[in-house]
Amino acid sequence: MEKLDLEFYERPNVLRIAHELLGRLLVTNWNGNQTIGRIVEVEAYDGIVDKASHAYGGRRTPRTEIMYGRAGTAYVYLCYGLHHLFNIVTNKRDIPHAILIRALEPVGGTELMLKRTGKPDMDYSIASGPGNVSKAMGIATRHSGVDLLGNQIFIAEDRHAIKKADIASSPRIGVDYAAEDAGLPYRLFIRDNPFVSGKKKLVK
DNA sequence: CTGACGATTCACT
DNA sequence: GTGAATCGTCAGC
């Protein structure tokens, strides 16, 4: 499996990268256990100009500092005290772009995913929604800062390219606080994929 | 030091 | 549709 490289992550257009992440494989690897999921839903966060981003207005805190670092790094944070949300840092240093992975279609290590999530059987919800993605993949806040060019967590190329026509967009979920930016179509997902989270309300 | 709250999920009405 | 779970983070004192 070929990893996506630094050039891929360092590019300036976060929406373009988000588009290109769809259909690719997220891999986690630790304690001799590997899990693999195809990325079917993402959200782009456009740095300091984006009111929905933790880095809006150039806000820097110990937690968000990761986003100002090198592209191709994991940014994981705890949401609502219980959910670990996994993001990918993009663009050059000091430009805090990030992409939230919101849903995966299980590809490998499904037994382990079932064990981690406590589900008796495989179903569409196993890695649907950002909290469930992390749970199924075994990702937690302690992985914030992990290098995606390494072997623990990485994104792999995949032969099957996603056609542009198969990608749909909508406003992002749970960012109503972001005023005029709340309506931006920065949530991207593979049309008709049953693992995509939420209700189906297509924008285009 | 303190309190308010979140890029959510799930069970329940 | 509504509400509880649950705790690290951060602004404000």
C-alpha cells in the first residue's frame, strides 16, 4: 500500500484535498493490529478565515497548535467529553487547515472494529460519524500529533478513483455557531454510500 | 481556580 | 424530537 506523501498534504486548497481524500484508505496500525477503512465522508476547515474552525481568527491554544504545524499530521481532540474526532492537518506550517474524517466504509480488520465498538455484528453505523470513526479505528486524543507519513496512522492510495459525479456536498454538521460560514458546502461525501452519516439532504 | 461548553451519539418518547 | 452522558480546554476572574 502506497502512502500519500507530504506533497499531497501540503497543498493550499483544503477543499481540493478533501475531495481527493474521498475513496482513499485510512489505515491504523498498532500492537500488531491493523484496521483499514475507505474514506466516504469528510469536512474541510479553512483555517483563520473560517468561523467554524478552531483556528478562526488565528486563534492559537495548546490544543490547536498542532494545526499550525506540518501538514500530514493527525489532529485529534475530545468532543463533548466522550468522542475523539480525527482530523488531518494540511497546507504549510502556520496555515492551520484541517480535514475532519466523518465516515468510513470498513475494508480490513473488521473483527477488530467490532471488538472496539462493542457491536455484535457489522452494520452501516460501525464507522459512520466522526466519533465512531475514531472508535472503530482505535484513534484517541493521545494520537494527536502523530505523523501520517509514518506507519501508525496513514492514508493510502487506492486504485479505484472516485468520479466527480459521485461526490456530493452539504453544509457541515454541528457548526451552527459559525454564522455565515455555517452554510458553506464543506462537507463532502460519496453519493449513495450507505456508510455516510446523517440524514440524506443533498445540496448538489 | 472555576465554570461553561463542544466539529457527538444513542436511547427513549 | 428531546435529553443525558462526560471531561478536557480555555476565557475570565
